Amino acid sequence: MLVLGVETSCDDTAAAVWDDGTVRANVVSSQDELHEEYGGVVPEVASRDHQRLVVPVVQRALEDAAVDAAALDAVAVTHGPGLPGSLLVGLSFAKAFAQGLDVPLVGVNHLEGHVYSVDLDPPAPDRPFLCLIVSGGHTELVRVGSDFQHDVLGRTRDDAAGEAFDKVAQLFGLGYPGGPAIDRRAARGAPTFQDFPRSRLDDFDFSFSGLKTSVLYYLRDRSDAERERLLAEHLDDLCASVQAAVVDVLVDAVRHAVGETDAEQVAVVGGVAANSSLRRRMEAVGDDTGIDVSVPDLAYCMDNAAMIAQAGAQRLAAGHASPPTLDVESNLQL
């Protein structure tokens, strides 16, 4: 089954071609430079750039895959969650493209795309498995069953982990996106330099707003001279300390969930799954507990269309095509 995937949920314009278990092409055009001066994604800027890029990005994906559009069997597209304007650009294009080719349209939940991104790197985990979805907009623990059954065990009550990284990076003057910058600096720092808080809730929910506030007060309560000295001499240590606080919470939650659910397989997906410390710590969890831990290749952790095409192919095989009236759902849940 030859499926074109289109992803425009936030600030990356992406297209990919999936061919019966093989990613033939995976093209991503990032808008990071456009939004860097604002310290985060500006929805209107993002949607306008998607309009400019969606056609050439799709054309590039088809060229890279050496596939003629007429050979496609379906078009899969993210229809939520995400920024409404950004989603609408991708969905409008996908509807028109599918109708013009007279092939099925398959709407894909962006979170579902991340969940099944582990299938892009065999061996894929058997169902059921425990999945930690961790990104700039989402932090959730999900039990994934067969036939697209998802039991959400817990989610963030405020900031997502990636959002906390981005906000702290702004306080440190590291710009946007903040997660990769903190990860790079943390590799040279001491994670025990400052003991930032770890919010551990009674259930499987998460909370990262307290960490962000703690960093804010840590810097605010110092004189200008002392703050400048800290950021000049100990920025790597501060980044390592913040990263350790976030990763500790995520890993502890997974360990707790494994114990409560008797899960034998765990997946970690989403943009923050690219964090080097989280990847190492989850590998250690697998070694300690004997469970299988799956983390996608770095290219499939970030927003991409390969995961959308692949999830769309699975949905289509199960008979889940979408009607032409499919609409965007900016707050779509699993």
C-alpha cells in the first residue's frame, strides 16, 4: 500500500511516502528560524508558511520516493490536535489531492502518529504496550492495545515536558526551540549543581509548571551581577540540573506504571524522546527490569509525516477511511 502522509499540526511542514513497511521518503521543512525571535510558535506565521511550503514539500517527497502521484493508494493527514490554522492548511491540501486522485482520505490523530512511530523501526513492540508520549505540547502515559485502543493512564496537568524545556531555555537566554539547546549544554554540566523540584503526583499525571517557576525564582532572587555570573559560569550546570529534574519525573512515572500494569514492553515517543539523557535512562530501565524499551530513530521522534503515513496505512487496512467532511480538531484526544 503506497500512502502519502501530510503533517502540518504546528510549525513543521512535512510529507512522506510509506510503501508496505518502508519509508520511501520523509521530508520536513522546519520553521524554527521564523519563530526564534518570538521565543515560540506564532500561529499566523506558521499557517502562512505552511501555505507557501505544502505543495513543494509534497512534490519533493514524491520525487525522493520516485513515485508518481497517480500510483498512490491513499492520502493520510493530521487533522488534530494542533494549531487550527496550521492543521487546516494540511487537511485542505490532502482533501483536494485525494479527491483529485480518487483515492481514500485517512485522518490521523497526531498523538496516534507518535504512538505508532515505534513501528517505523522494527522490531515493533507487541500489543499491548505502555507508551510515554512526551513532546512540546503533550506528556501522557498510555496503554496501547490492539485495534487502536488507547487507555490514557495519566497526562500533564499544566505544562508539557517539552514546553517546560522551552520556557526554561528562554529564562537562560538560549532561544527557541529550547529542548535541544538544553540537552546540548547539559552534556557538559553537573546535574547535581542545583536541586530543582520534582513533582510526583499520587496518580500517573504530570506537572512541570512548578519546575519552571522554581527556575524563575532561582534567577530572580539574585542580584543582576550574581545572575549574570551564574549564567556565564554555570549555564551548563543549570541546564543539566533542569534536565535531570524533568527526566527523573518521566522515568519514575514509567517505572511506577510498569509496576502497576505489569507491562512487558514500553515505548517512549515524541519530540522529547530525542533527549539524550531520557534515552540513556530508559535504556537503563530496560536493563534493570528486563522489559523491552523501544524509542524511535531521532528522525521519527520529531514531528514528521512518515509516522502519519504509516499510521494512516494501518487505519486504512482496518477499514477506517475518513469522509470528505473531515474537519480539524485542535484539541483532539487519544
